Amino acid sequence: MIEGFLPFLAWFKALHVMSLIAWMAGLFYLPRLFVYHCQVVPRSAESERFKVMERKLLRQIMTPAMICTFLFGILLALTPGTVDWHAGWWYTKIAGVLGLAGFHGACASWRRQFQSDRNTRPENFYRAANEIPTVLMMVVVIMVIVRPF
Ligand code: HEM
């Protein structure tokens, strides 16, 4: 634990929450773009526009926001008094966060397939995938705010 971080606790929290809002917005929206991308003809002008939107959303917003969420989350965890290292909520939260990072990685891989016109999945696959970050986000927020165990 780093005592010197205590005066910055509220700032770490504010920056953590700002970053996770940006990351989650992308995790919710990118699979929606994949749903619409499935509905257009590969290599058409519309498809090329979706490619640009998907690439910019992932590279310019989601990945930097994920890195900032992790960075400020780690700074928070290193601040004395924030984490009960024996409590179940903390490890359940971390499991949820790892799930979100895994979903981010899956989105990056699907984006590369759309980029090279190699997507083979139907739009219903992406509709269903859209629910995953919602459920994980609910788990993470309940763990950190309600702390049920
Ligand atoms: C490496 C990843 C992460 C780490 C190490 C981390 C760590 C932390 C820590 C130590 C706190 C302070 C707990 C407290 O004393 O209140 C916190 C707060 C919080 N975290 Fe994270 N977190 C991470 C990712 C996330 C993600 C992905 C989300 C959302 C999807 C999230 C949502 C929150 C929320 C809502 C709070 C409560 C802020 C408040 O008290 O107002 N965290 N996090």
C-alpha cells in the first residue's frame, strides 16, 4: 500500500469512472456496428465506412479507455483502505473485469475479420454477444458498490 496516494484517492476514482464509462460505451456499441455491418454487401461503400468506424472506435477510444481504466484501478487498489484483500467481492470484481478484457479481445479479433471481408458469423451472433458486456458490467458494479460478500 502506498500512503502517498491517499490525497489523490478522489482523483483516481474520478479518472477510473471516466475511463470505464468510455470503455463500456465502446464495448456496448462495437457489437451493434457488427450487427449493421452484417446487413451490407462486402466491399460496398457502406461496408468500407463501417470498417473505418469500427477501427476508429476500437483504436482511438476503446483500447486507450481500457488502459486508463486498468491504470487508475491499479492506482486505486494501491491506495490504503480501498480493497479488502480477504473479501469475495474484490475477486469477483476482478473476474468480471478479466471477462470484459476477454470480450474486448474477441471484439478486436472480429473487427479484423470484418476488415478483411472474412466475417462468417450471422448478425444474430453479434446481437447475442452484445449482452455479454451488459451482464459483466452489472456484476462488476454490484461487487464494488453493494459488496454483497
Ligand atoms: C484492472 C481493473 C480494475 C481495477 C484494479 C479496479 C480497482 C478498483 C478499486 C480499487 C476501486 C475502489 C474501491 C473503493 O474503495 O470504493 C474501484 C472502484 C470502482 N470500480 Fe474499478 N477496477 C478495475 C476495473 C473496473 C471496471 C472495468 C469497472 C466497470 C465496468 C469498474 C468499476 C468501478 C466502480 C463503479 C467503482 C466505484 C467508484 C466509486 O466508489 O464511486 N472498475 N475499482
